[in-house]
Amino acid sequence: MLSPFTRSIAVGAVTAAALTGAAILAPDASAKVSEGRYRSTTVLFGSTTRSYVAVDGSTLTSYGPFGPQRFRIVATPGGGFVDAHGARYTLNRRAGGGYAGPVHLGPVVVGHTELRPTVH
């Protein structure tokens, strides 16, 4: 059991570390997926699908065989993620203006996704 003095030092250290980390990371949290048009390639459970997507602000619009579908992009320090159809699509910034990352169904990685900028 910790003495009150030791406990207060530990709490102070944890609080200082948390506040310092929050101050350092806060600007990076505003990173986002850049607006534009992309070619999307997603592999889920070994099956590949391709479509065109557009990013406008924090909205990703996917143009697939069932018409346009809109999803909210949550910004992260490295790009963002989209929760769609029970899965989380992670979009990490890559060289050349693209994004790629794993697709999770709960804690399990079930595939990967990639966005490549299109030339218009």
C-alpha cells in the first residue's frame, strides 16, 4: 500500500504526463484525409472490390453498384478512419497523396483498403 505522500507524487506524475502528451498531440489530431477524388481498392475476406470515392470535408462518398453512400471520416494524427457496415476502415497517409490501412471487424483484421488519387 502506498503512503499518501507517494500516492500524491504518482498521481502528479501521471497527470503531468497526460497533460504534456495532450498538449503535444492536440495539433496532430486535426490531421485529416485530403479532399479530392480517389480510386478505392478494398480486400475483405480475400474478395477484392474497387470503386470511386470522393472526400469533401469530413464526408467520404463511395460510388458503388448500389448508388452513392456517405460515411463520416474521423480525423486521426495519421489520416482518419471510417466506420461502415460494422467494420472500421483505417486510412493512413501514404506517399503520393494516397491512403491505406487495415480493415477491422471488432478486434480482428479482416482485410485492407487503399485510396489512390485520381487524375481528372
